[in-house]
Amino acid sequence: MEWGYTVAGLFVGIMVGMTGVGGGSLMTPILIFGFAVQPAIAVGTDLLFAAITKSGGIWAYWRHGVIHWNVVKRLAAGSVPASLITLYFLHETGVSEGQHADLITSALGVALILTSSALLLKGTITNILHARVGHPVVSALYRVRQDENHKAVATITTGAFLGVMVTISSVGAGALGAVILLFLYPKMKGVEIVATDIAHAVPLTAIAGLGHSAVGTVDWSLLSFLVMGSLPGIYIGSHLGVKIPDTVMRPLLAVLLLGVGVKCLL
């Protein structure tokens, strides 16, 4: 079984290295449906797994000066309190005793479907917004990002939403957060969106993961085997990623996540 965990870590590491997406989106469902790990333990363990596997990215992006720390602070102002409140709720209502398995699985399904949609429809959503610029709802959305105060509130609110989703399902801080940032901060370059998203995701997943550890829903032995496989996986994936077109990999990953998300809800 231990080697199975290491192989799972290797596979997810390769996917993360190739696409930048797939840590929580793939690992948590693999643990729940592939290894029959209790949902709460799968989520808690995966949160720390994600924090470890993506932490090196912060250092690399920081050295290149592409992280927008003011945006990270806004996101964290919403996500950290939301995560702590969610952890308190889970702890007080017996998550360590196996409660909320259905809630966690359902939240995971919703998060995976939203992430899949973000991957598949990112360009389409942008085109629709441009085409419907005169629509009252679209106009209101554009006004939000044009006013700095409204944009700050929207960013904090986004962080709060991500904090809840990530703490319950371990999914949401990657592609979903990046799409929202892309709309709110259109002047940011693609690499700056990714860097800022990761700079927020790593401390959020670390805080949420340590919170899960405090309430007894982290399997440290399982975590060690996952990390053992993921580190060489990310190295392999980063080299494969430059050879396989992003236009091929992302749709395939999105369809896979959509299928798993639907399974979680059935």
C-alpha cells in the first residue's frame, strides 16, 4: 500500500509539473476513491502535501519579482479567517470522528466541477464578457474592477470563498483562484497571475493543513509517502510539459476533473 501512495504522489507530481494544476484536484479524489482513505483525512493530508509541493514555486517567482504581494494580502485577509472559522466548525461538529464525509465529498465535487469549468471556459468567459459589455450585470462586474475599493472588497471576498472551499475540499486555490484574479486584475501578466495565486495558495493550504492536523485529520505517514513520489514527479513533469502542448494537456485534465467531480456528487 505504501508504494501505491508513492506512485500516486509521482503521478500527481508529474501532472502538477506539466500543467501547474492538479495537486488537490487529483490527490484528494485518488485517496478517497482509490485508497478508501476517510474524506477528512484525505483533505487534511492533501492540504499539507499541496503546501510542500508548491512551496518551491514561491521562492522562484519571488526572485523574478512577479508576485503582487498587495493582492496576496487582500486574498489572505479573507481566506485565513474563513479557513480558521471553517476548521473550528469542523472540529466542533466531530470531523475527527468521521462526521461530514458526505459534506466533504459534495464540496469536493462542486470544487472540481468549478475548477474544470475554469480550465475549459477561461477564454470563452472572457469573450462573452466582452461581447455583453452593455449588459447590466456585466457592466456592474466591470465597475467592480475599475473602482479600487470595490476591487479590494471583491478580492477579500474571493479569498474568503477560497478559504472555505480549500479547507473543506482541499481544492480551489489553483485554477479557480487564477481565473477570478484574471478578471479582477486584467493588467497582470499570465505569469504574475500564476505567481500571485501560488503565493496565496501555499500559506493558505499550510494553515488549513496544520489546522486539520490539530483536530486529528492528517496522516503523517501517508503524507511522507506522497511527498516521496511527488518531488521526482514534479521534476519529470516540468520537463515533459515543454514537449506536450498546453492546448492538449489542459482540456484533458479538465475533462478528467469534471468526471471525478460528477462522481463525487452522485
